[in-house]
Amino acid sequence: MNPTLKSILAVIAGFLTVVVLSVVTDAILESAGIFPSEGLFVTWMLLLAFAYRTLYNVVGGYVTASLAPQNPLRHTIILGCLGTLGGAVGVVVGWDLSDHWYPIALAVEAIPTCWLGGKLKENRTTAAA
């Protein structure tokens, strides 16, 4: 397979990891009655969502780094940039829907958390060698 295609697929896989884990967790919390289905969130709910989305970004970075054909940390930065872009859209779209800190924090933490996932993969690979 072409290395460019492998790179693109590595970033897509990390992105899908973050999205699927987030959507599934949201659905589980809604079906359990922890989160409302109407979207009226209070601060503790936003903190919980922020915590698991942060963790999922790290996992997505790890997946991307694992699949990258070369320069895994560069791939995780690209993934983080996509997350920052999505987060910035969330800031604009969700400005009136929730506390302002939440969409801003999601946009700001995307690059470092994805990078951390890549760094964890890199450290694990180095330790195993």
C-alpha cells in the first residue's frame, strides 16, 4: 500500500476512534439517564464529558501513531490539528448552548492530548526494543 494512503488512513483511524468512543459513551450516559437527551448540561456533566473526551483523544493519538508508516508524532499532530479545527467550529456553533469554557477547552486540548497518545506509543515501542 502507498505510504501516503497509509498515513491518511492512520489519521482517519485515530479520528474515528475518538468520534466513535465519544458518541458511544454519550449514548450510554443518555440511556442510563445520567445525561439528558435534550442537551441541558450542567457543569459536572461538562466536566465528565471533557474528561472522557480528553482520554479518547489520547487513545486516538495512540491508534494513529500505531498505524503511521513513519513519523508517528507528526501524524498525531495532524490528528490534533483536525481536532482543534473541529473544536473551533464547536466554539462558534455551541457558544450559546453551553458554558463557554467547554468548547474552548476541547479545542485547546486536542493537539497536546493526541501528541501524548503518540508519545505513549513511541515510549512503549522504544521500551520493547
